[in-house]
Amino acid sequence: MGSRENIYPSAMNVESVQRVAIPPPKPFLISLKYSLKETFFPDDPLKQFKNQPALRRLLLGLQYFFPIFQWGPQYTLKFLKSDIISGITIASLAIPQGISYAKLANLPPILGLYSSFIPPIIYAMMGSSKDLAVGTMGVGSLLMASMLGTEVNVNENPELFLHLAFTATFFAGLMQTLFGLFR
């Protein structure tokens, strides 16, 4: 083995080393913007929009928020046949389940029927997974009944109970929508 100067000849020559200047400090707002971007969007989901014409950006934005615009053009009759069969299968379970969960939450059974088919229709347009089933849940029904039951007796004031249930589900849906839009 030779000396260190023979192995790393340029490392020993101080005049040949390039000096790197320390960058000047950035203003607070620019630094905050960069930190927030790195925290919330580390993979830069808006990268696909850069250097695109306006019409293409509009299409990409629609596909980002409504994935049906992405997979819809490739949808075939074969998929439709499979989806009809799976839809009938899921409906045979989801409809009675939704009605019973509505009764579990002390709500009218028709609301359980609505909750059995409206969320899957919305998810079909806005959802990102083709294998996910959405609908009512027993835990949510029990939670709704116990939460509202502490404030209002359903037997004494059923109309107020119903209004509070609508308000609670509205705000829960609003929060879920915001979480979905902001990913």
C-alpha cells in the first residue's frame, strides 16, 4: 500500500478543492411553503400538471378528483356483466343490512335503504379502488344511537332526533369529502 497522498492525490491538494457557498437564508413564508409542501405532498401529486396545455390539465384534474374519467373509457360490456352480477349479490346483503342498521340507530328504515345504494353510487364515480364495497356499518349505527340518545330521547322527540342525525351525518360526510379531495 502506498501513502495516502498516492491514493487520494487531489484530496491533499487544498488549492484544487472547490468551495461551496452556504445558501442565503430564505424568507419565512417561502421556507414555510416549502416545508408544508414536503409534509403534505412528498410525492408531488401535481407534477403531472406541469408543462401541460390547459385542456389536458383540466382532464387530468377531473381524473384526479373523479377516477371514473380515467377508467371509464376502457370500460367494456364484459365488465358490465360482471358488475351487474356482483351488484345484485351485494344488494341482496346490503339492503336488509342497511334497514336493520337504521333500526339499530333508532332511525326510520327507509334511511337504511337510502344508505344502501347512495354511497356505492357516489363511490363508483369518486372512488379509487374497484374492489372496495361501501355502505352502512353496525358500529356507526350504534355510535349514532348512543351519541344522539344522550342528547334527545327518540320516543319523546323523534323529529329533533332525526334532525340531529341528519346534521351529524352531514358533517361526517363533509369531513370525509374534504379528506378525499385533499388526499
